[in-house]
Amino acid sequence: MQEPQQLQIFKFGGASVKDAAAIRNLSGIVRAHGQPGPLLVVVSAMGKTTNALEALYQLAHTGQEYTSQLALLRDFHLGVAAELGVSDEAAGTPALAELLEQLQDRLATLLPGDFDKQYDQVVSFGELLATRIVARALQAQWLDCRPLIRTDHTWREGRVDWATTERNLRATLPGQLLHGPIVMQGFLGGTAGGHTTTLGREGSDYTAAILAYCLGAESVTIWKDVAGLLNADPKFFADTVRYPEISYQETIEMAYYGASVIHPKTIKPLAVRGIPLLVKSFVDPTAEGTRIHDCRHSLLVPAFIRKTGQCLISFESKDLTFISEENLEVIFGALAQVRLKIHLMQNSAISFSVCTDFSAYRLEKLLSVLREQFTIHYNTGLELYTIKNYDAASIQRLTEGRELLLEQRSRQTFQFVCRGGANEFVK
């Protein structure tokens, strides 16, 4: 089967499908900008549904009452479907009510242990529900991505089996795309045994890149609530600047440091096959946006990246010996075992410090592994700031008036950890 020519992939995140009005706007964008040629539409969970499902899962996993929150989730999705007039389901597509019953059954039958595995089975319902509604609103084909995007058993961050995934997608998608647009779930994959996996928080961008790589797409467009790729989050920083174009390499580095517009794994598969990534606004679809591709440009304006909910962990040898390579090997091994990612690290003669996302569950697992060998101190409720392409003025702008617990700089990047400041706005 020949691969489709001029395939476009559109990815819509939670904000762009948060309610009936947003889905109507999405439909307008697809009609106006998705032609000519075949189109794949990748959709995230609606609004804050993933957060709601995480909270539901936590309640059910700890034996607490969750039925009222489940009822809110159910009523929300059924209400949006009714408002759009898509409550009657297409033949062969499971009804929303059926899917919600499956979620209810899953929550009621959780087993002790396997926290991450069961998380994936529950949280995945957000994308399944959203794509049912969007596919009906677009009168498009609905396709379950889980049998197609093959991953290993790394729950909550499935590693893609690229050869199998490409084979699956090329055997399935080209023929179906001849019959019109297809709506698929972002964020999800599946194991060879049929278990659902997720690709990491905010992983729908990555899904779009996987599909583009495997199918040889012409382009990927991510529709956001901002004007394009900006040098900072406009919700937190004043006077943001849009990059009209930016290289794959610069974008990878910004994503690695935590820029929220692009998932960190998105760029590599696109760069390998020279597929441009467009970041455009669903608020103003005709605006230029940003083109991420293989290009050269002069030094960019400083980029400001903020990560909240951070934890600073310090390890000291109990006998005051130096932190040796052998000690570091043990610490890195434990961090990998409990799956805490290092965002920043620094060592001195007798201590080693890392900044990670805070997870009480994973931190306790880390302490249980290492507390016999090391004295461990940690602080939570912190923020990590990164300035890419910094200068003296940008450092002063961000550090002024803050208590810095740790700082580090290289030729182009300045980073520091500080105590969190609620609702701060940087001018």
C-alpha cells in the first residue's frame, strides 16, 4: 500500500478541546486548514480531565470514596456530547456510556501494588473519551492507537518499539486515510500483551511525532493557546517574544529544560526525517506561529523556563568520606530504579545534590533504598528556573529578591533552584 501523499498531522491539546465551544472551534480549524490531502488528528484529554483521573485513581488506590468525583467526570463528558449533538454513537464505535462503565469497573477492581501499571489503565480513559466526542463532531473516523503504537512495559513512560510501530501504522493507516480524516488518541500506546501504556505526561505531542516519523508526514502542527513558540510562559512572564522560526537543536534544549509548549521527546523523530513542526494558535488560526525545522539563526533572545513542584535532595556519606564515583553510581542507580528524573545536579567534596520533580511516593522509595548508606536531606515546594542564552540583565531580572538554594551556569545556560512563590508574575 502506498503511503498517503502530503499527509498532515494536527495535534490538539486539552485546552483546545476543553468544552463544546472549543470543539466547535477545532472543527472550524480542521475544515479551514486541514485540506487538501489526508489528515490525522491527534487529541488529548479534555481540559483538566487527566488531573481529575489522577485524583480519582489516587482515591480508589487508597480505598477512599471517589464516586462523586466519578459522577462529575461522567456528567461533564456526556454533557459536552449532548451539547454538540453527538450523543448517538457511530456504528462500531463504543458508546461514551460504555466507556464510562469500563472506567468505573476498572476503579472498582484495583489490585494492591502495580501502582504505575494500574495508573496507565485508568488515566488513559481521558484520551479515549475525548476522541469519541471529537471524532463524532468532525464526522471523522475514530481509531484506537493502542494496538498500533507498540511500547515496552515501562508504565507511565512507555518506550516505543519503532520497527513494530512503523509496520503496524503503515499496514493500517494509508488505506483508512483514503476515506477521510482519522481521529486518534495522543499520550497512549500498548504492549504486545494488550495492556495500555502512557508515553509520559503531556505526551500527545510525542504521539504526533511518532505518527509523522512512521508515515512520512509532510508536517506536524500543534495547536496551542499561544501565538507560537515563545521565549517564556505568558501566564507568568511579561513581554514575551515569539520565535518566527527556530532550529530543532534549540527547541530540543528548551524542551529538555522544561519549556511547556513542546514535549521533550517530540523533536528527535521529526528531525531525523526532516519533518517541520509548526506551532500555531487555535485562538487565531491565521496567525503565522512558529516553524521548527533545520535552520540557522543568530543568537536568540533569552528564553525563561520555570518548573514548579520541585524537590532538592542532598546526599552525604555517613562517614564524611568523599562522594566518590562508586557513591555516585549507587545514587544514580537508585534514582533510575524509582524513576526520579534529574533536572539539575551538583556535587561538593562530601555531598551530592539533585533537583527532581516532587513525588512523595517515589521519594519515599528512594529514601528506603539509600538511607542506610547516606544521610539524606530534602526540600520540597521549590521552583527551578532556566535561562537559555542568558545575559547579565536576564539573570538579574529572575534572581532579584529570591533565595537561591542552588545555582549553576554553563556558556549558554543559567539555572537556579529557589523557594516557590505562589502567583508571582515576572515583569
